[in-house]
Amino acid sequence: MEHGTEMQGKKLEIVKYAFDRFSESGFHATAMEAALAGSGISKRTLYKYFSSKEDLIQAVLKLYSEGVVHELFDPVAHMSDPREQIVEFFDVRKNPGRMLTRGCLGARAAQEYAGKHQGVVELGIAASSRGETKFFELCKRAGFQKPQRLAKQLNLILQGALALSHASGETSAFLLAKETASALLEGAPLVKFKQNGGAAR
């Protein structure tokens, strides 16, 4: 997760390291100090920037939210056809890193902190919706009639593939996800245009 953020210096170093620990072991299973174990960062430095574990988790979720769209969509950003971008997005060969087998960190946070910390839950939900936002942008560019609904369906496919890949440790679920996404787009109606060039109502 290397993309731009408002955080800098030691604070950003802490958040990046904690991101990996939380991704590997979950939030509740990883104590605040354990999130920095092996990093060489002192407990005093950790608490200088974060007064509680929840503060650290929220910073991790903000970093994840900023980076997840880049990590997942940048490999297909060069494609001019938005529909092709959507389908090829699910091709695991485009993203050979560990991101796909880590699951959605936002969804995990929302699940683990449901009823316990509303701030973490809200940031988790927002992070898990970033893919949907990008899908909406692509579906709108492609001229689909109901881009928002289609984006929600595509994000559901994505979340399912991420969850299965995280559970199994491998990415075969994305092969079926790609087929499912392709079939969904194939049957989705496009906006109809009048002869004068305006969209039909």
C-alpha cells in the first residue's frame, strides 16, 4: 500500500506496518503493541501518534481506502473501453500480488467492530465501497442504463471473490467472478439515444 496520503514520516511508517499485521491476523486478534512487533518502533513512539488501538485502526483504514482503488484498478487503467476495464479487472494475472488473498480490510473491520465502535465501522464500510464507486464511474462511462445498480452488483461479485480468496489463500474465485461480471454486463441494457443525439427518456 504505497499510494499518497496526508500522513507522513514516522506516523505513516507506523500505519503501513500495522496495516500488514492487521491484514494478516485481524483486528481483535492483534494487540496494539503486537501490531508494531518487529518494526523497531518503540511503544513510546506508537502512543505519541495514537492514543488507542481504535485510533490506529482508523488510520489504517484511511490508508487502505486511499490505496485500494489504485492497487486493484491501476493495472487496467490503460484500457480505453470501460466495459473491458471492468471485465479485465477480475483477471488475477493483472494483479499478481497479495492484495487479492487478503480479503477486504474494510469489510473485516466493519464486521469485527459492529456494535462496538461506530467510527471504525463507518470507515470500514466506506473503504469496502471504494470499488463500487469506481465501478459506478466505469458503468456510467460505458453508457449503461442503471450504472449505480450495476456498480453495486459488481461490488458484490468483488467482495465475494475477495472473501473466498482470503479463506482459501488462492485466487481461483476470481476466474468465476470474471465470468459472472462479463455475463452481467452482457445482459445489462444501455442508454438509448434519439436520432438527434440526445438520450431517450
